[in-house]
Amino acid sequence: MRIHPSILSADFANLEAELGRIADADSVHVDIMDNHFVPNLTLGLPVVQRLQQVSPIPLDVHLMIADPDRWAPGYAEAGAASVTFHAEAARAPVRLARELRSLGARAGVALRPATPVEPWLDLLAEMDLLLVMTVEPGFGGQAFLDVMLPKLRRARAAIDGSGAAVALQVDGGVTAETIVAAADAGADVFVAGSSVYGADDAASVIADLRRAAGGC
Ligand code: DX5
Ligand code: ZN
């Protein structure tokens, strides 16, 4: 059970200090939005390169951008531990995942709520991480979509059946309450933005999330 706080909900004027608040977590989730694939704009490669230099924990990059085939490899070259691109945006997902792996990153595929998981199950061996979005991507602070739980269960069954070592990540609306259902449905990596950064004591929320997910 791994907890990845999202710096989307952090103070963007103090990112190094904000990384220090979550040093107990397993990785930091970095949301890249381009105002095309999603209707929001966050940060890009130069900022990620600096985060990589100062972060006490590995970077888990979530690319909510158009044309990841062109842009994703740069994040792997920057040293991100994992680089996740959206299934809906990639033109050649197998080629891109192989390129990310060859650059030393773990390759992730993300699915919007309306994107079925089934067409991707034959590609599990090509990925290290499958991200089932539990909100419509673009903004923090939205409510967890319970209707994604059956999709998570089907993904978990397929991963177990495949024998591939693929992490099953959930992102969106994860709190100490909703994480219980997500873990029960088979998720093992949990992104949490507002629930962690909205708290005074981020470390204690991370510990609560880990406990609620059954990981300690
Ligand atoms: C949403 C982002 C999420 C976001 C989650 O599009 O991908 O990573 O930071 O924020 P919360 O946990 O507040 O839903
Ligand atoms: Zn995200």
C-alpha cells in the first residue's frame, strides 16, 4: 500500500517546503496539465527538473497533456521514478511505454472515468502502473466516483491473472474514508491531494491513509 500525495494542492510558491511536509510518503504525485487535454494549466518540465533535484522522495508524474508521445520522455530523462500518460491521448502507447522504460522510468497508463479498461488488459505486460481515475481529471478537491469501483475490481482481477507486476493506482477524491473502498477493490497506490495538503499535519494524514488502506 503506497501513498502518493499530490502537490496540485500544495502552495506553489513554496514547493520545496511543501515537499518536506510529505517526506513520510512513498512518492510525490506531480500533476502536469496543459490546458488542452484538460481545462487547467499547472507546471511543466523545468519545474519538474528542479523538484527532482530537491525532493526527498521519488517523483510520480501524471501527464494530463495532449501528445504525450512527444513530451513524456523528457520527464523520464529528468529522473522521474514513474511517468504516466493518458490512454486517450497517446498515439502509440506501446512504443511510448517502451521508450519510458528504456529511459529508466516506470511506465504508467491512465484511464479517464469513461475510458474502459478492457482494451488495455492485453497490454499489461508493457506497463508498470495502471491509473484508474476516480474523478474527471483537471482539478483537485472533487468527490470520489464510487462508480469506478467495479472497473478497479476488473483491473485487479486481470492484473492478478496476468502475472505482470503492475501497480494499480487510484487518483481523485481519496480520503481516509474513500480509500477503504478503493483498497478493497484492489488498488495498491493511492494519490491524495486536498486531503493531505488541506490538513495542518500532513504526516498524520498520510499515516491515517496508510492505516485505512490496511498497509501498516
Ligand atoms: C486531478 C489530479 C489529481 C488531484 C487529486 O486531475 O490528477 O492528482 O491532485 O486531488 P484530490 O485528491 O484533491 O482529488
Ligand atoms: Zn493526478
